[in-house]
Amino acid sequence: MKKLLLLLLMLFVAAPAMALDVVATSPSMGALVRTVAPDANLEVLAGPDRDLHGLQAKPSMIRALRGADLVVAVGAELEIGWLPAAIASAANRSIQPGQPGYFEAAAQVSLLDAGGAADRAMGDVHPVGNPHVDLDPVRMASIAGALADRLALLDAAGAARYRANAAAFRDAVDARMSGWRQRLAGAPGVVLYHRDAIYLLERFGVPLLGTIEPVPGVPPTARQISALAAKLRGRDGIIIHAPYQAPKAPRRLGRELGWPVQTLPLEPPADADGDGYLRHIERWIGVVGGAG
């Protein structure tokens, strides 16, 4: 009898983690899932060239969500225009907000720009805080830890492995932070199209010199670009915009100031894992620091 109990205990301890079905809303969230739960069956809803503010719920999204054990979203209302509708249409009770199968990255960390006006007439605002946490590697390491805990709740047999993977990702981030800080020390500053990279700038103490959009989500006028150029003339800096943001205004500002203009994706490649995410941050560090 003792031998049978010992055998059953060994089988329980050695039980493999479940192959959970996970849906991530963005490549950065997918990278965390691949890092923490590499054996999960993962589907990423949006590619790195898409603006998560402006997607629409599609049948393919609803099909993916219908069979999901877990949905991993950025949160802070970034996907508010389409994810709630897609989840409602999927009719999957386990991934409804408030259930263990619904996970928001932004809810796991402190947010910048919190407490602003909630009036959408003021543009694409997020009163709960800026949702673009994925460009801060330190916050992403914290989110990985929280994701490991959530996965452990859904799959107790894999708990130790999930947490070990999250800890290894945190160690990888920590190992790079000193070098990244040194490379960005004294960086002159950045003009962004939208306040979508402020977490990276804030983490490394790089000045945000302005935004192309005077109102979030509203394209600038020629007069507004000229006014921004007048404010910044005589300084050094770099202008960065995402591939899906119209290049005309950044290029005009760059010509007026004689500054370089760079197009950088906010998201890592669609198939990125933790290493791919770190290479994505490395690319941003190189451009912001003047090596791009």
C-alpha cells in the first residue's frame, strides 16, 4: 500500500503542465506567454503593425476566444473598442473580466498619466492611466511574475515551472538594465507621435520633448507642427513614430529642426518570445541613444 501511495505521489509531482489555450491581444503579451508558458497553445490577435486602439472585433478573434482558457490583454482600456465585444460574442464564461481566465497586464503595475479627464471629446484618452506599459522592461518583468501566478491558478501542476520561467525573465532584464542606463545617460530627448513610448523614456530618464499629436488621436495641423518646431529649435533630439502613424508630420518637423526621424514598431515581432522582446527593447535603446 505504501509503495502504491508513493507511486501515485511521484506521478502527481511529475505530472506535466497542461497545454493551456491562451489568447494574447498583442505581440508583447504573446512574448510574455511564450516566456512563462512555452508549451501553451497561443494565438495572438493583432500583429505588430496594428494600432490596438483602433481594431474591430472579427470572427477569427471570436473563434479564438471561444475555446480559450486564458486571455492576456494589455488593459487600461487600450482594447476597449473591440475586446469586450469579442469576448461577449465568444460566450466563454471562463474568460469574462473578473474570472481567472481574464488577465490584464496594466492592472499588475503602477501606471503613468493616471487620473486624467475621462472625456473622449479630448481625444484618445485613458483616465485609468497610460496603457503602453510594454515598452518598460522592468514593468514587463513584474507582469511576467503576475502572469505566472495566474497560470499556476489555472494549472497547478505547472506552477513551479511557470514561476521559474518568470524569474529567469526578470533576471535577464536585470542583467541588461545597467548597460541600458549607461547607453541612455545624457540622451538629448525624443519627440513622439503619441504618448506611447513614455514608459521607456521615464524608466531611463530620457526627456520627452513633445508629441506630434497635440490632442491624443487627433492628427496635427501644419500650424501646430510649426509651433512645436519653434519651441524646439536650437535643441538636439530625435523624432520617433510607429509604422501605422502617418509619417508626413514627423518628416516635416524633422526637416524644420534638422533632426533624424525614425520609424519604430511599438510591438516586438509577432513570434517573439522573451529574448525577442529584449531584442525589441535593445533596438529602441539604440535609436533613442543615437545609434539607430
